[in-house]
Amino acid sequence: MFIGTEEGKVQKVVRYAGGDTVIIEEIRIFQTPEPIKVLRLSAGQLYAGSESGVVQIPVRDCGWYGSCLDCILARDPYCAWQTTSATCSSVSNSPTDSRNMYQSLIHVDASMCPRSVPVEPVPFPFIVGSSIHLPCQPASNLAQVSWHFARQPLQLRDRYRMLGQDLLIARAVPSDAGRSLEEVKGRLYTRTETAYILEATKTLLVLQICMVVLCVVLSAVVLWSVRNHFRRRVKVHPTGPGQNNNNNRRTRPGCVPGCNVNNSHTIITIEAMAEHQPERVAVALLSMILGSLMLWNVSRDQLSHRVFRMEEGLLEHTSPSNSSSDVVIDMGDI
């Protein structure tokens, strides 16, 4: 039978003759949760309707099960394991084709399946202080997923959360580096679906070292500039009543021929101003680089924190709730 729920999901349910009822598959067909009002079967296709539209769904998707174990454990009456092609295929009505197909719906005997190949761990580099998202896609949406770290079950609290079947780690620390396993528990079988090797990268450490070096260089340039400013003697021209006024007319800006300078004053030339220009440019460039690194570091931490909060909110928003009025299509017992 097919059941449409209030959350916009379609469940494929099988009721066996012995009274055992199993949910084979659960599919979310709408982006936003909305009740499914109508379910119709036609020519091997299922049509699910809501107030916003209609979606066409195939009643069988045997290609989703990539291994013999997945195909047998699914207990999907539409699918069977094809021994000649080593694929999960649709059940054929032809007696000739059915000889090479294996299916175990009631007793769930997967002993004839070959042993699964061990999962190769996937390297997963991360930056200390950022959030880690480890994806997981089990063959069955109804499988029970558990994560392990260093061969121990991972406690889902504090910085560790699950988004669907995926694992989220907030504000990663160096101790998070290691091997993480995702185990899928079926009805009678448990296996490792995905393995990750978390590796803390040295990118953040290099940036921190660069920031320290830039701070030291910037401080040294500023001190050197201040020291040279006090040590450098600026050319000064003292004048007084007893000196020649012609010199005053040549050195003092704004003095025209015939003017008399009787007051004692000091004239500072601007020849040294050009000498400070490279120092100012260097200080400005170092300040811009240092400020950019600090701004990037702060924004990265806040962005990682916001992403983790958004994913937590999405997890709470998509948590399953009890449906009150489901739409059911019953196709009989098997």
C-alpha cells in the first residue's frame, strides 16, 4: 500500500500474509511540508496531489539499491537481485527471467549475497574553529544510523548534532581529528556505510603566524619611522634684525622684493617631507593586510557559527511529527 502523510511524504508499506507490516520506503515529494490530499495509481506510476500541485512517482526504483544486501534487505516486492547481471532489477513475470532472480520477502535471507567490500575511509580536511558537515546517504531512508569516533559511539550533544542522517560538528578542535564511521542498522544486519578520516589542516596556524609577523613588522616600521623623525635634523633658517633681508626674501615663502622682516622667526623647509613618503606607504599597506586578515578571521568564525545555527534550525523544522489524516492506497496482502 501507499500512504500519503500530512508532511508531504509518501510511504511504501508492505503487509505480509503472516501479519508483518514493513515500511519499505519513505519519500519526501514536496520541498515544504504540506498534506497530501490524493493518491492515484496508473500504469506503474503513482500520482500524489496536494493543494499546490501533483507529482508523478514511479512505484519501483530498484536501481537505487546498489548491492545485493541492499536489494534483499529492502524487502521490496517490486525488486529482486539479478544474479547474472549483479544488479537489483524489477521483478519480471517471465518464468525464464525469474530463474536468475533472488528475492526473500518474509524470511529475509541474504546468505546468498557475496560479502561486501570494506569501505575505504575518505580523507576530510578541516580548519580548526570551523563547522564540519559529514554527509551520509544510506540505501534505505528508514535505516537507523549511528556515528562512531575512535571505535566508540559518538554522543550527540554539545557540538555534535545530526541533520537527517548527516553529522554536524560545530567549532571543530584538533582533538576531532581521527576516524569517524557511520554504521547503518537494518532489520537484521549492521554494516559500515561511510568512513571519514578527519585531518586538521595548518591553514589557520599559518594565518595566525602571518598575523603575528605582520604585527611585529608593522611595529618595527612605526618605531623606526618615529626614531628617524626625531634624529633627522630639518633644515632651519633663523633670521633676525641684524641679518640681510635679501636672504629672507629668497627663503621665506610669500616675501616679495622690498619687504622688510624685523621680527625674529624660524623657517622650516619641506625637503624632508618626501623622505617620509615610502615609510607612510609601507605602514599603510601593512595595516591594510593586517586588518584584512583580522576581519577574515572574525567573519569566518561568525559565518561558521551562523551556518551551524541555520542547520540546527533546519533540523528542528524538518523533524517528523505525527500525521493526523493520511491518504492510503491498499494493494492487498503479499
